[in-house]
Amino acid sequence: MPGRKARQYCNDKHIGIVGFYKEKCSAKTFDRPVFNELLAFIEKNQGNVDLLLFQRWDRFSRDAGDACIMVNRLNEFGVQTQPIEQPAGIFSPANKILQAFTLTAPERKTTGDQSISLQVFAQR
């Protein structure tokens, strides 16, 4: 997802951007340089970041178990997770169901060029 689209999404939803990270890396693992920078930023700025936006759940992680652990870790820092292209409300029961379904769907094999993954740190 291009940065312009993400910024427009935040503008439309009145979400303040406090950080913007873009990576070209597989979401098979969370051991990704840019994602590690993102986590360090969240930890350092705990209380100032309460929302992590990303393109889709499969851009967040392709490993259901690791994804659930990371969502819980982010929640411990007060950060909610929300995919931009899967528009159920951030706190709606539908989003929780979609999240559970997507994270438990079979992991897909990646081939060829890796897609660009996008994370936006935001504060509502």
C-alpha cells in the first residue's frame, strides 16, 4: 500500500500519525529489521502510541501463532492493531472475528518479489 493511501486513510479517520514505517520484507517472521525498529519505537514511546495500522493481516504476519503472541504483546503496551484494507471497526466484535479467522487461516507460501509491508503508528 502506498504511503499516500495510508496517510489519506488516517486523515479521513482523524488519526494522528506519530510514526510511519515501510518495509520490503516477508511477513513469515517478526524478526524483520524495520519491524524491530517499530517495536523499539512503541516501547520507548509507551502511552503515546495506541494504534498500529497495516495493510492487511497477511502483511502483519503469515504465522498465526506468532501473530497472536505479537497482538497480545502490543496490547500490553496499550496498542491496538488494525488492518487498513480490512475495514471492520477497530474495536468492533466483527474485527475480532475477522482477526481470529485471518490469523488462523492456512499460512500461504510466498514466491517471487516480497510485497511491501506498511506499519503506521498512530494516536487516536
